[in-house]
Amino acid sequence: MIPLDGQPILTAGEMRAAEEAAIAAGTSVDTLMQRAGEGVALAVHRLAAGADILILCGPGNNGGDGYVAAAALHRMGAAVRVAASGAPASPAAVRAAARWHGPVEALAQAEPATILVDALFGTGLSRPLADEVAAPLHRLAHAARLRIAVDVPSGVGSDDGAMLGAPTCDITLAIGAAKPAHLLQPAAQACGTVRLLMLGIPTISHVHILSSPLPEGERDMACVAPSITLPTPGPNSHKYTRGMVAIVAGGMAGASELASIAAMRAGAGYVLHLGEGQGAPHALVRKPFSAEALQDARIGAIVIGPGLGRDDAARRMLDASLAARRPLIIDGDALRLIDATTIPAGSILTPHAGEFAHLFGQEGDKITRTRRAAAQTGAVIVHKGPDTVIAAPDGRVMVAGGASPWLSTAGTGDVLAGAIGAMRAAGLDPFAAAGGGVWLHGAAARRLGPAFIADDLADALSAVRG
């Protein structure tokens, strides 16, 4: 089983197209089903550790994978049973079911097992589970010690992450490629730990899971993409080559202070705090706000929005920042003040769900909405949340799932804006800078564990960099 880090994400339609291309090139659908089912069997056999197994099979090809897995597990000597929600309907599933020589129980009457394998429905489900399927599925899942889903849990929207009646699984075995539901909430929570089973077919997508940054020199050795190489100082570096970040401070100076500290801890060589505030850290350069200060050609990124306010003074600071024609990270209050049609191309926007809806509306799934917003504005959009989606204007997308729920505290978004500012000022392009900042932010939160505050998070960025 392969971790998802850096892997492409395919919708149901894209996965079907990849399979059809493989079939057209000479790999039969039965071969693909055999690979999938045997991969599931090997994984389940290791996880079951000798316990009894019940595989639930649906009428389609997901159920076909289940029948293949059951036959393979039987050959391995496992105590395996099969229950079905109905007769196989697809030709490949019919052929797979014929290779299972044991009894097939009715789903409604099936008795529980220690290990439950859900192969009822795969990708493409768009409506809630029928009661006659949902009720026994939940009953059997509740009674099992370990719940394993094949591809996606039955009862989630694979493309939009919607919950359509699925029980929570412990492990999901993604077949061939990751799907949006493995990363997008609320479905991602129902997937548990997700591991990838390869089918041996090419999978191409502009949407990837955000991968861990690679050290210099190792990018070409990686089997995953897109990878981000975080900027690291060398022997000839100085404070300006490492990146100068200007943080515009508004009425709530604490937020801009957090962004400033985060930018320093993320690796910026020089951070200029423009506005009110004083005290530690003394490495932070403080000046009163002025439009002239933003004209310094050495500034590699301007961060505006954390604690900015929404009054006339805030609008004037936003106008001055736009007029400076430096790379912009636009966050917080600035997202409420700015007109989406006036956002400079190449900017990075970091909206949470409410700010995103204010600017761009809510139509479509999160990946589609974020990609559309990036194309409309010419900016990189960091659509924050437990499933942060980063989209570039050219259609590339990175998705960062599994965020610490302890990030749901005041000021963590300000820390993210500062970290992204440091990445951008150091010379990363907007898409890579956004990805690098999001990764650092998430890694710092994981390092801290529970009950941290935003001040802790900002300080923890340097430990992650190390």
C-alpha cells in the first residue's frame, strides 16, 4: 500500500477515462479487476491478522473487486464470507462473481464479522444510500472491529466529498488513484486512513495532493509530484536575498504581529512591520505605515489583511498596497474590502470559507470553485479549511487534507499568511509559495499536538524548517 503524499487526484470520470485508455491499449477490464481485487486481498489479509472477514459486494465493478478479493483471500486460507446487496450487474462483475465458489448471503440478513470490507459502491455515487442498504451497512460496520472500504466508502460523493449515508471506515484502499473524497470534507473523515493500490495504468491530472517539500537535489528522485523545494540560504545569502516581507498593520496589531513573526520563523531575512506595535521580537523592523515605505524595491512580498480592519484607513492602506505593484498576499479583512475584478494577477489570496463565498459564491465542489476563482482573477487561491485547496490560474491544484482540528483557533490564519509571504519573498512562484506555506503551517500544527495557540504555531515554523 502506498501513502497518498504527492499523488494525483482523479474524479470518477477521469478514473474511468484512464481505465478505458488502458483497455484500449490492450489491458482487459477483467485484468484490471483482478489486479484491484488481489491488491485488496493482500492488504486485508495483512490487516486481518487471522480474524474472520465479511466482504460486502454491490452490483457494479466495485462489487466485482470484492468478489475477486474474496476468492483470493479464500486461497490464502482466510475465513472469509460474502454478502451482496443484489446480483452482479456489470459483465465484469458477473465474471468475477463466478470465480467465488462460496455462498453469497443477502446483505439484510448477513451476520457481522470481525473485519468488514465494504465493496458495495465505488466512485460515481450521487444520491443517498437507500435504506435497505444503509441500515445493514451501518449495523455490520458498528459490529466490526476493523472497517475497510474499497476505493471509497459506500455513501460518499467521490467527486465533491459529500456524505450520502456512509459509516466511518478505519481504512480506505484507493484503487488506481486518489479521489477528491479522500481529501475533501466531510467525506474524508469517513475514509479513515487512505492508502493507494496501484493498477499499473497511467493516471494524469492537474490536481495533486500537497506533498512534503523535498531537500535540494532530491526532486528528480521523487516518484510523486508536484514537489516543492523550500528556499534555503547558502553561503552567499544575506537578509535581502532570503526575502524582505512587508506586513501592513491595521487596527488589530496583534494579527499583523503574528504574521510578522511567522514570516521570520518561516525563513524571511527581513520583515518590515508597517503600523502600530512595539516590543519583542527585536529583530522585527517597525515603521509607521506610509505608501512610500511600500515602494522599496527590495520588498519581495506584501502581506495585507491580518487585523487590517474595514474602515477608511484600512481602505487607504489596501489602495497603497495595490499601487506598490509588489507581490501581494491578501488575507483577512482585505478580502472583504477588495473587489474581485481589481485583484492583481499573480497575487495570492487566502480566504476561509466565508471570505471565499463573499468574493466568489458557493456553486460547485471545493476544487471546482477554487480553480474557477483562480482562473477568473489570475491569482493563486488558497481556499482554507480542514481540506485546504490551492489553485493556480493555469488549472493546477494542490489539496492539503488532514489538517489538525486544533488549527480552529484565532490567529492561525494570520500565521499562514506570514509563512506564505516568506516563501514568496524568497523567490518561489505564487503557486509554490502558497503550497510551501500551507505545508509548513500544517506540519507545525502536527508537531505541536493539542491545545496550542497561534503564537505557538508561529514559533513552531522554524522547528519544521530545521
